[in-house]
Amino acid sequence: MARKDQGTRPMTGFGDPIFAPEQAPADKRTPKGKIAAKTRAYSDYWRGGGVDRAKLAEALSPLPDSAEELRAVAVKLGAPQSDVHLGKNATETNVKRSPLADYRVVYFATHGLIAGDVQGLGEPSLALTLPKEPSDLDDGLLTASEVAQLKLNADWVVLSACNTAAGDKPGAEALSGLARAFFYAGARALLVSHWRIDSKAAARLTTSTFDVMKSDQTVGRAEAVRRAMIAYLNDSSDVWNAYPAFWGPFSLVGEGMAR
């Protein structure tokens, strides 16, 4: 159930990670999707005990629009921009060392890697800024087992990355991998996705959802997400707003109004 802890901070977020300094700017509507070479063995991205930056960066496209997404959500929730960690600050080290239990919303806007989509990938992961020298604390990938060890007290965890709810394989569980790990860590609800997503759509749906709950405190989480989707669908300013690929990937896991 949602809580109303008076002392909690509104939101912290991590996004626009740096995979390689020499990467060209991405298109503004680059979706947060799977890595480019799905058939490449996961071991091909590693050199010795660390990440082969050149090969992994080749497969992971930069996501500058995810920075806009996080800043927009932070403004809506009244969070200071200092709680938004972008670029070189969007590291696994900062995630693990941040006082995550102090935040009502914890938001990740990056690529998601799901076991099975990449050959040999043992755990689903969130891709963060790749360190120059990988270590046990920070190798650039926040895995499900590492997520489960985080200490959260969040009403919402937003995973604005592809396939964080389930893979596309037959029989895949509706709630698996990263999503399950965040519940172990202490999240009370997750806004997750089932396929490649657009950052602008994610920002719009997320902020609209929070607006609905702020204006009507009797509305539950799932109803707030539903109203946000309907508003998106009914916006006739752009014919593409009716296309399900923009608003359809998102799923709310964890209902319950504030006690």
C-alpha cells in the first residue's frame, strides 16, 4: 500500500548514461530498446574481468532525450534537479551509495537488458554509465541480484527501459527479472514496460499519472495510469498519439491507495 511519509523526498532519477565518450548524438526519438546485436554472445562484451567498452558502446545507443524525460518528471514532482543523476553521474556507484530509502519515487531512464535476449546473459540488468575501470562495485550494469540488495521505501519505481516486465519469449512471466527484484528491495509499485519505448511518451505518461493522483487522492495507481493513457490516446494534436506503440508498452504492477 502507498504511504504518506512526511519526511521523504519526492524523487531521484538516473538516466542519459555515457557508454562511450565518442558516441554521436542520438536522434531525439531514439527508443530505449534492446542492444543492436542480439545474437552476439554476452561474453563478447567483456575483456578479462571487465566490460569491453568499445564493443558494448557499439551496441548501446546514447539516450540524450532521457535527460529531458527525467528533468520533466522532476519538475512535476517538485524534486530538485540535484536529485537527477545524468551522464557521468548516472553510475552504478551512485545508485548503490544514494539514500534511496529517502525517496518516494525512484526513476531509471536507460536501456534494459533481459536474460535470453542476449546470448549468455545470466541476469536482467539496467545499463548505466560504463566506468573506465570496472570493479565489483561498478561494472556499468545494475543486475537483478544487485537491485534486490538495495534499500527502498518507494511508492513508485519507474523503469523507463525496454522489456523490464518480461521478455518476448513464449511463456515469459508477466512479472520477472528486474521488476521482481525491485519488490524485494522494498518498492510498493512499479511502472514497467513490455517493449521498446519512446522517452517523450514515457515522460508524458508518467507526469500525467502523477498529476491525476495529485488532483484526486481517491484514485488508485492503476486508474491513474489508465486515465493518463486515455488522455494520450484522445489527444488529436498528432495522429501518432493514437498508435499503441507509444502508450501501450506500460504496465502498472502494484495497486493500492494511500492509507
